[in-house]
Amino acid sequence: MANSEQSIHDIVCIRCHQKCHIRAVVEKGKVVKILDAECIKGRTIPDVMYHPDRVLYPLKRAGKRGECKWKRISWDEAITTIANELMEMKEKYGPEALHIKSGSGQKHIGNMALGMANKLFNTPNCHSGSYLCTVPTILGDGLTLGDGLVYENNQDYEHAKCIVFWGADPDPRIPRQAKIAREAISKGTKLIVVDPRPTTMAKRADIWLRIRPGTDAALLLAMLKVIINEGLYDKEFTSKYCMGFDKLKEHVQQYSPEWAAGITWLKEDDIVRAARMYATNGPATLYARLGVAAQQINATQTDRLLDALIGVSGYVDIPGGNLLWKRTFDDAIFQSALHFRGNIKCTAEVEMKRIGAKEYPLMNKGARCDMPLTFKAIEEGKIRALWCVCTNLIVEEPNSRETARLMRDKLDFIFVSDYFMTPTAELADIVLPPAHYAEIDFTSSAFGYPSNYVTASRKVVEPQGECKDDREAVIEIAKKMGVDIAPWETVINFENWKLRYVGVTFDEVWNMPQHRVVFPREFRRYERSNPPFNTPSGKYELYSPTAESLGVEALPIFKEPPESPVRTPELFKEFHLIYVHNTTVNYQHTEGRQIERQRRLAPDPYLEINPETASKLGISNGDWVHLDIPKTKDKHHLTYRAKFVPELDPRVVSGAHGWWFPEKPGAEHGAFDSNINALLSSGPPHDPLVGVPQCRAILCRVWKAESQKGKGDKKNGKRN
Amino acid sequence: MAKEIKSKIDSLLKMPAEELRANLPLAIDETRQYGLSKAIEEMPDMLSKIIGRIIEIDSAKFLSESPETTEKFMDFIWEFVGTASEKFDELKPAFEKASNLKTGRLSVNFDSADSPFKCYFRIRNGKLEGGVGLLRFKDQDVRLLGYTSQLLKILTGDLDMGKLVLEWHPGLRYIVRPVMLGVATIVNGKRVETVPGEFALG
């Protein structure tokens, strides 16, 4: 790297899931510009790296938790303190008393650090937060076919004749793939969108099913009935590779489009049209995300119905269909971040002590503890220490206030790794400064078709201040604890270990064209596998005896959300709106609120609301409004800025996700002001396979805030 | 087989735990003295029967109460399997494939949560050998974690490895599964096939 002149370097942006390949312009040892970025998150990489508030040195708490008093310490003191605390905790309570939590921040670096720590610190109580995210689809897909199928790295938009976005808003979430989808659509590919919100894609869809939140299973059952009864299903695939097709066929007869229309707020004709369009315009590719198969107590079972739709239509692992992303990396035996996290374990004796192992055996098999039970364990003193890496736990988890209380009052020791002093970092005893991904070496597995390569990304500048790769921090702590760290003596050794079965090293991958090693892109691999699918029967299990043995229906059914116009009509009279989340391309979850260029584009937490609904409530566009839910009635409420969305169902509102306010004082930094998690409980009911509570499709009410202070202030994201 | 050895093994299978614990080491020594290869030829299912008996009488307790016996037993298991594996030509392709991993070997650790039953086997250059204790993580490809009875049932082919907690890369399944079936075949002295039973989780 040249310090004295501008140079341009390839890197992989891992600020979100997309892993775009971009270029960094470096001048005098600093990243001054980003080229080829798809979104503001990529363009503002330098803004994050050189932000005046970035944590550059290890910090130790100098007052009580939450007093926001810190003193700078050396890495040696930080590592020694952490190691001593963990060893003492291990001695008194066992290594399982440590909970490690990662998230989406610094995509995959945090998850890899978590996985390394899972092993080296020998605690089974680890979670990457994904029970609120991908895990229902991972487990649902796992039960059906033993691989992933509907997550955002499984689609082939380019070759599809029909695209379905189901509970998924690709433009903010996966902008690069959204672009490919748009190109396909412009050339005649059909588009079906199932979403209560008028997303960008919904507005250009051939069929937009503006569905009542939480009723997707009903729609899926009815669509399956249409496809099966009209003979539109793939007869060869179902007869040769599916288990339980006849059972499924019998099962769906009770779920007519007319029945589904009554439940979903949709028109019967539209349901039938969508089913026919999907089944007869193949190959079709379907992307399902948080709106349908996450954050709800029927999420895993709903995902299985998505799998059934794809399977009976014959769109599995074919060009233009839903590809088996994980299979490609399985066959190459490459240890991607997704493989790594779930397949690294503690010693056998300790592994059996995972919180939630008995209640959620599938989660246990994937090395995930249960979060609601973990909070209970903290309360009971069974979890004594916490490491948060790349996660803003308080903002991210339901029951934010309770999470904060537990952190503040119940834990013996907390250490947090984060770029900034988030509400979570403010309650730590030690804060570690992570290096930015432009400052470290890592490999990244491809995302989005053809999804068959691994890229080496080299650091383009030295870490700022004393920032350090989170993985390196894990290694140093483990060394201090006297743990056998082989073969992960260094971060590069760790990367080489991931590549060991591929037979190349990190340096060799870096020296390959485009810095990538490419694996074969194959299709219909079930035709050449023995068994075809990685399930107990070896088949694509439309009917799952495993699900049944775990206490859920072998054939999924529809269940009303816990609170809904149908299940709780009396409650609906007062809490007469249904809440869902929305996301913006400007932020990745809870991060970015202190980055001026990002904040300028999305300065406030918006609540999307239909103008007619707003008018009845005396709310004007741009007004500050409050929102509460039945459980927090008259006790706590949230504050949003109303944003009129005429095409939104008048009975639905949609709140911005992940908000906190770096500029607000105190340890909380406004974490409870505009974040639905501050109202939600992590208590029952839960999805029976994943343990996630109901976090969307929630009844709520909205009213105009008394104070409209700052309503007109839009400059530079400054708020009162 | 010398009648005495066979009779000794047969009576082992009827002994209660205390007696079995006392007599197993002797039986192992006598079998070795007789000649393991010969013994395997004459009683190919010897090991599966002994394991079966240990499972019957509470394997975790049995193996926990006498660590020396357990160590000797584990040593015997892998000596038996290594020796017997030479007689099964049909397993050679699976072992070759395992040896052809870019790491040059396939190493499998058995890690019990409730007893000192911790051992390993390794396939290199098409040959299987094993031993007592766990290989270091850096030398391991697969670790099977479970209760003692589960791990023993894996050896006899009475439990599919997918039912266990696994530390590995799932991409190894097409290599490991045939090898595990091969080990069960060797332990039983006859072909073992089990129903695929694992599911992949991310």
C-alpha cells in the first residue's frame, strides 16, 4: 500500500448481507472515497471509519454501569481483565455461564468471532440473533429438504420467468439483486408480490397481494390447493423426489381460495391468479424474508409451506428457480460463515448445558441457545457474563427495557465490541474497539447468483487508533486463558483453516483472478445425490415426521397471530391497527444513525400510515405520533413521524426498524423512544421450533403527539 | 477359535457389571495372546456383542467406574477395527476417498459427555487406525458428541450419526457416512446399512 499517493484497492463490503465487490480509494493511508458502491452504506464506509465518535481504544468503565464514565486502557489490560474474569467465572459457575451474542454488524466477522469464542471460551450459550431473522427459514427448509431454499442467496432472478417477493422488500435489503430482478422484469418476467406494504416492487407487480399481516400460511395453503387440483404441479419431481405429496394433497382440500380470501383480506380471484401465474410461468424464483417467515410464532411452519409451493411446482435447484446455496459450499467443503457458526461445538460435557437444548432441539443441533430462556437464566444467576460483538443487543431484542435492566443489574461482567458507544456498549465494563473490515483480511462467500465463489478481501489501510480484528481479540483472550488455540494461532491461520479442504490458502485466493476461488455451479444436484436430499427419508419432505416428533404438525396449518382481528376482536376495537416493520436501504438494522450522510437521507423514524386512517385520527403528514400496544397500554409508547402512504391498507401501519439516537444523552441514547422492541415482550407464546415470540403483525393504536416540536426541522438529521 | 476364548467371551456377555468390569481386561489380553486376527476370523461379531452388553448394563456408569478398563477397552476397539478392516475389500473405496481429502486424512473423534469414553479413529493412505483420547482440534475433521450409549451405538450401526451433535463441516457427509457405515460393518463382522437420518441445519 502506498502512503504518498492515491491508490485503488478491491475490497468486499460487508456492511450488509450483499457483500458487494467495491473499490476503496486510498490516499496517505486513509480511505478517501469508495467506488462502485450500490448504496449509501457502501459509500459511507469512510464516514464510519473516521467518525469522531468511533471507539479507537479499549475502554474501562470508570463509574457505575450506565453513568457513561470511561477511561482508556491498554489492550494488555483489557485482555488480561477479560481473561481473568472469564476464568474466575468458569471456576465458580462453569464456562456455560458466559453468553456470547453477535449480530449483523460487521457482517460475518462478528459471527466468526462468536464461533471462535464458542469453541475457545467453551460456552454453548451463544447466539447470533438470528432467531429473529433467518433461523425459522433455516429450520423450516432444513426439515423439508436439508438445505436452504428461500433466503436471499437462493434466487436466480436472471433466468426466472416469474419472480415472487414474499414478505420481502428487495430494494432496500438487497439492492444489487433487486437491480437484476428489475432487468428481468423489464424483459417480461412476471412479478408477484405478497406484502401488506406497497413496496417499490409491489407497485410494478403483475399481481400485488396486499395481505393481512400474519396470514401468509392461509394464502399458501390455498395456492397449493389450486396448483395441485388444477394439475399444475411438477408430476415428475413430486413422484420421484417428494415424500408426502398425497398427504399434502388431501390436507389442502379444506383450504379453498374462498376461505383464504376471508382470512387474508385478499380477493379469491387474485389468489387463484397468483397460484396459476406462479405454477405456469416457470421457472420461477421466490424470495421470502422477514415479513412471512420470521418473527412470528408460526414462522417455521409457514416457511415449510413456502418450501411446499416451490417443491410441488418443481423449481428446486434449477436455473431460474430456487438454488441450494449451501449445497455449493457443502460440496466444496468450504467453511463459510454460515457453516462455521452452527458446526463448532464445545466439549461434550459442556455442550449438553446449552440453554434451551431440551425445549428447542433443532436450535440446539445448530449450536443456538434460546434467547428468552437466556434472559431468564440471567435473572436467575445462571448466566453471569456477557460478550456482545457486532450487536446492539438492547435495541435488537424484544423487551429492550428488560434487557437493559438485566445487563445493568444482574451480570457480573460485560464486555462489548463495537465501533460506537451504543446503548449496549454503554452498559459494558470493558469496550473493545473492533477494526473495520477495510482494515482486516477475511474471506467472504458469494451472495446472489451464481453464488459459487469465495473472495479474499485484504485490508486496504491499517486499523485506526488501536482497533483490532474481533477474531484476533478472541485469540488473545484465549491465549491468556491458557487455551489450546491451534489451528487458529492467527487470523490468517483461521482463514486458511476455513479453506483447508479446498486445498488453497488465503494468499493463494488473493492472487487468483478477481481474488476469488470458484466452485462448480451445478443444478438438479438431487438427481445425482444419494440420498437426493439431506432428510431422514432422503426425500423432499412435504410431510415431516421429524416435525411431528417435535410436537408440531407434520403438515403445516394456518394459525391466527396471538392478537388479531379474528382471535381477539374485542382488543381490535381499541387497538385497531396492525403493526409491521419496514426497513430502509440507508441503514443496516440499528447501525448508521450517527453517520451524517446516512442520517440526512432518513433523519427520523417514520411510521407509514394510510392518509384516510391518519385523517380520522387528526394526524397530518409529518406529524409526530405515538404508538402503543395492548401489553404496554398507558405505560409505554413510541414516537414516530407519520409518513402518508396512500396504498397501504388502512388497517396496517409500518414502523421503521432498529432506531436509537446517538445524539440523545444518557446511556439509553433514546433506545426506548422509537423502537418497537421497547414495547414487545420476549415471553410466550413462541414459535415451538425456534422460540421466537410474535414481533410483527401486532395490534396497536396510534395517536397524534401533543408536542410537535421539531416537526419542520429536516436539516442534517438534527433533532430536538 | 480356542474353546476357552470363545467360552470366555460368551460368558462375559452374561456377566453383571461388576464381574464384567473385572473380567473384560483379562478377556482382551487373552484374545490378543491368541491372535486378534485369528479371533476376528473365528468370531467376527465379538466386538459388537461386547459393546452390546456394555450398552445393556448402563455404559456410562460402567465405563466411568473403571477408567483403566475403559482405556484398555477403547484401545481394543480400535485395534480390532484396524485389524478387521483389512478383511473388508468392499470398504476400500470409502477409505480411499477419505484419504483423498486435501488434508490427506479423515479423523473422527468420539467425545462422550458422561464417561471417559473419548477416542478417535483416523484414515490415512487408505488405512484405518485409532486410539484412546481425543485428537486435538487442529487434527480433527469430525467430532461426534453424545452420551456414551449413543456413541457405542454409532459403532454398532444402531444409531445414525445424524442423531448426534456434530462438530464438522456438513460437506463431509458423503465421505464420512460411508466410513461410519464401514466401521459398523467391521464391528459387526457383517454388512450394516442404516437409514439416512441426519438433517442439515445452517
